[in-house]
Amino acid sequence: MVLEVTNTNNVKVYTVSGSSLTRKLPDWLVKRKRRELQKDIEWTRRIELIQDFGFPEASLRLKVTPDGQFCMATGVYKPQIRVFDFANVAMKFDRHTDAENVNFCVLSDDWTKSVHLQNDRSIEFHNEGQMHFRTRIPRFGRDLAYHSSSCDVLVGGASSEVFRVNIDQGRFMTPLQTQSEGVNVVRVSQAHELFAFGTQDGTVEFWDPRARNRIGVLEPEIAGIVDPINGTRGGFEISAMDFRNDGLGVAVGTSSGHVLLYDLRQSRPWQTKDQQYGLPIKTVKWMEQAQGAYSPEVDSAKIMSADARIIKLWSVSTGKVFTSIEPTNDINDVCHMPNSGLLFVAGESAEIQSYFIPQLGPAPAWAHFLENLTEEMEQKPQQTIYDDYKFVVRRELESLGLSHLIGSPVLKPYMHGFFVDLRLYERAKAIANPFAYDDYRMQRVQDKLQEARESRIRATTKLPKVNRSLAMRLMQMQKGEKGRAPDSDSDDEQKRLGGRQRRKAQVQAATATAVLEDSRFKDIFNNPDFEVDEDADEFKQLHTPFKKMKLQGAKARADDDSSEDDMGIRDAVDVDESDTEFFA
């Protein structure tokens, strides 16, 4: 059991769900691993915060009900609504719809009443049993909000009008006429019930629900961003917005990736934050100080702003980043569990991501076990997911006789080769080389005998395990003995050696020293893969005096070995040399 953890600005962020199946893996491998992991004890004991917390393809929107006992989410494919019960940490039910969801509002304290804005210009009202009623609006909707005092559902979209559907009277009311050609965001303040409409012209209009009149227009300005057509203020749209619970603060997110904090009594922002990615802000939330969390700042509230790439939590008073979260997939929506440090992230992945930040707040009551497990279950080294597969190239496939499987599901193309099941690879290798085990056994016996011989006390220089004859010749070259014949020890022959041969011997000795002492060539004498086959025809053609040198090497090895077998070899070598001298 492990928890993936990141530590940004010394703030630990634990990924408590959605971290295992969101990695970009081939579909065939993910399905195969799912079946195999059911038998893995460690996998079965992992933490799954909420069972089936996700959708088949992606999640679009999610919200926690006002009573804090349920989570309602929408996703695809097929378009559907799912409700998750925190008390049972499992999915309560799912319900399919005819179109994808744009946004929704929970009308009751629990999940039993909700209204959904769909992307086919329809508005659906759902109760606990089924879809209760469906109606259509004249334009495509972009956002909706619910005004509880008047029972009006406010819908903004690709029109200058904000449509009002009164669920008490069951009919459309007179729409609210804005000054913009489109309304992207609709919000209702819970403190004083002020309406706020974020438009595609980059303005925020405030309306009084009692008089149903516009009472003010906020025109945000961002340095360096102007309208590309006329060069005036603008060039961005309002993409997200949220009221503070005190009724005075409002956070505005733009399509340029900026978040501006306003006091309703002033026309200029007191704080401006750039997400640094240039993507539209999708979610902006005021996060008040949770009980049990400590902050040294006077105003301990934080702002959570999210675009498609990153989620940032930063201070309201200073603008300093508290921490940041970068999921592996694009973000569609972010929901904060009230009075806790738990975040839910809906994105382009099958599972809904869940993150726990202890410094932001305590764990919710239904997940109190996170408090004790986070420190002990930090991320450990991950298990390799390709353990059951062998990577082979095309040349190796041909040697194993598996080239006819190219293009079949048995071989999975990857980079310059293929992934093949390890069991199939071992069987094919055994068929292609049936004597592999015998060769391996003989090699092991030879290695043991060689280790036993080398453990004996020797008076001569110790030779390496691999390429012993090559090492002996190099040592002879070091001593200047290569150009000396076996019987050329007399002084007359030594005097006849000219200076040219002497210089050649010195160069050869320097070369041999470099090969023996340089660490780059140590594998020649340690790795059996670099063994020189001196019986090969190519080697004999390139080294014509090799036979004579081989006799010298055999004689030297016979002199160094004190065993009876080695004594026999020495006698044999002596007999061969005497015969050679006799016939000469």
C-alpha cells in the first residue's frame, strides 16, 4: 500500500485515488494487468477512497451536496450522472442521459433534486427516481445558477439574454437583458443574493434580483492584453467567477489565464495572479481557513484557481503560491470538500482524482483514516509493469523463428522492436537452441574447475579468466620478448638486432601496457562475450605466426601448473617439441 506524494513549497500533497490507472499505457496492457492484479495481495490491500469513483472515459463536472454526505458527478461515455455516498464510500447509483452535461446545480440539501444544463439546448430536472421534466431554451447554454429565494434557474449562453425558469410556477420568466453578446458565467451570492454575469466581452455585470435591474458593471483590465481589432481594453473573456462568503470579495478568472480579486466597493483589483500557461481559467474558488489548520497570515483564506493543466492554491493577502497540483490529464472541474484538505478533480481520465493536503485542513469525518496513513504510506519504488514481457528486435525474432507473428496480437509493436510474452519467448528460445541448458551446465562446470585451479599457489603472474593467451602475449610484448625467437638467447643474435627492431619492440611494449592497464579494455579479460576464438579460420588467416606462439603459451602454462593433469600436458608439449627438433 503506497500513496504517491508531491512536495511543492514544503506542502505535501497526497494522491489518494486515481493515480494507478491514469498512466498512459497501451490498452491491451492495462486490461491484462487488471486481470492479473486481482491476484496480487498488495494490490488488493491498496487504498481506494471511494469505490468506482470515476466514469468509463472522462468526468465533466462534480459537486458536493450542501449536507456534505454525497457527491454528484457527470461524465462520459455514454453521458451519465453518478452519485457517490460518502457514508458507504461507494457509488449509490448512475443514470444515463441523452446528451453531455455542461453544468448542473443541486437544488436540495441532498442529491434528490437537481437541474442539469445539457449541450443540446435542453434543461433537465431530476428527482430521486428519474428525470422529472425536460425543456429547451432558445440558445445554447454555457452556465446556470439557482436563486433559492425566487425559485429561479438562471441560464446564460450564446445570447445577450439570461433566461429565467421559475420552478415554482413552472414557466419561463422575462429574461434579463445584458450588454454583451454572450454570457459565459452565472453566479449568485449566498450573502446578499446579488447576480453576477461574466460575459464574453470581458466584463462582469451585477444585477439586483429585487428590481431586476443592472446596478453596476466591472471592467477588468490586464496589463499587456488588449483587443487585437481596435487596440482598446479587452482581448479576453470571463471564464470563471466566485463570490466570497462575506459578500464583499469576488474572484474573476479570465480566458487569458489570469485571476483577479476584487472588493465590490472598489473598481480595481487588489490582487492579480497569472497561471503562467495562458489557458482559460476553468475553476476559481474561495477557500476559507478550515478548523484545525494553522496559518501565520492575517487573512488565512486562499484562492484555488485551475486551468486545463495545473491547480494552484495561493494566498489572498500576499498572492504567494501555497502549493500546486499537476494531474497527468487535462482538468475539467475541481471540487473542494468543505472544511477539509480533500480535493476532487474531474478530468480527461477514467478515474476522478482525489488529493489530500494535510496543511490545508483535516481529513473529512468519513475518511478520517487518512490522517494516520499519509505519513506511513508515502510513495515507494513502483513495480515494473513490463516484468511479464520481453523486448525483442526483428533480428532476434528471426533467430527464434517468430518473424511470422509480426502483425498479430501476440507481438506488440514498441519503438524499434516488439513486446512478446515472456513465457512464449522462453519456449521459443528452448526450441531454437535445445542444447542451451547442456551448454550452460558445461560452462558452469568449467568455471568451477577454473576457480579451483586459480585458487592454487602459483609462482608466476596470475592470468585473467578470459583471453589468457592474448594476455600472455601482451605480457611478453611488455617485456620485449615478442620479437625474440625461442632459441635466440645467445649474445651474437642479440647484437644483430638493429635499432629499428628495438624501437619497434619498445612501441609494442607501450601498446601492450596501455591495453593491459587501461580500464576501458578490462572487459576483454573479464567478460566471456569478448572471448577470442583462436581456432577460427579468420583468426588464423590474420595471425600466421600464431601456431608458434601457441606452442610457447602451452609451454608456459605447463610450467605454471603443478597438478598431475597439468604435468601430463607439460610432458606432451615437451614430446611435441622434441619431435619437432628431431624432424627438423
